[in-house]
Amino acid sequence: MSVVNQPELNWISEARSHLGMTENVNGEPNPTLQAWLKDLGAWWSDSQTPWCGTFVAHCLKVAGVTYPKNWFRALEYEKGGTKLDKPAYGCVAVKARTGGGHVCFVVGKDKATGKLVCLGGNQSNMVCYALYNESDFEAFMWYGQTSSPAQHRYDLPIPEYVGSTDLNFVCLCHEVDAHNVILNFGVDDCIPSVPNRNW
């Protein structure tokens, strides 16, 4: 998925660079996630602890953007930044759920469903895109080097998936045989990454 005619936000570049990263590697905690926890000052190193806030804080920190003091609590992201009236490309979407919350970055709108395309960590235990209804979120928060997003950021891009009809793509959600896969994108499921190719 690419954003046309918009300079990429540094925190989104960082987020995209980790697409497909899982919380465990060969049954062991992912060392990259453990390094983020250490860098952010966590007192734990367990990758089984919900880490969506860790992912967002890491991406913001790499971009030089201030993040909440209690970055490990998803709902804390509603207390910082600037609250937006509607989603903008690159904003942090804050969602409440039983036992806590979830945070991710808004990066587009799905043409078929009208749902938001969100890039986040700990979505199906990995970094991937997921579809959500706009109404699923309590808040859309702008964390950036400006107090609000540029106006063009409100025009959410519609992702274009480029590939062949033989489903020869890499699904970022699970290790599967690409020729024997059932696509069923629910609210918390990932969107497959389709590599750009000149056919």
C-alpha cells in the first residue's frame, strides 16, 4: 500500500518497516520487541504482555515525537496529543475493549468495506494491517511535530493491491500455503501484503 502525493510521516515509515513481525520467533520472545521494551524503560521483558502501545510508542520515539508517559497502556494515548474530530492519515486510533484497549495508526480506508485500514502491533499477535469501523474507536489522536495534521491528511488513501489472480502473495497474518488460503477479513484480522510487481 502506498500513499500517493503525500510525504510519508516518519513514524509510519518506521511502522511499515516492521510489517510481519511477530511477538514470538521460533517459540521464543521476539528480541526486537524485547529491545523496544528496554529502550522505552519497561520494567518487564515479556512479549506476551499486550504490546500495541509499545509498538506505537517505539514508532513515535524513532520519529522524535512525544508519546504518553504510560505508553504501555493503550487508553493513555487518548490523554496526549490533539484530539481530532475525524481520522487523519497517521493519527493514533484509540479503542476500548474488555480488559484494556488497543491503539494503532490510521493509514487508509478500504474501498470495498469503507472500514479504516489501520497499521498496528499486537494485531493477531503481529504487526499488520487490520480493518476497523470508524465507530470502533473512542478517539483519533494526533501525535506529531505539529499540533494538528495538514489538511490533506484527512483525505485517507484507498489502498490498491497489485498482484495476480492466482493469489500468489505473502499473507502477513500466518504462515500459509498461498495457493490454499481462505481470505476472511474480520474486524481484527490482517490484510495480506501484496507485493508491487510490473506484470
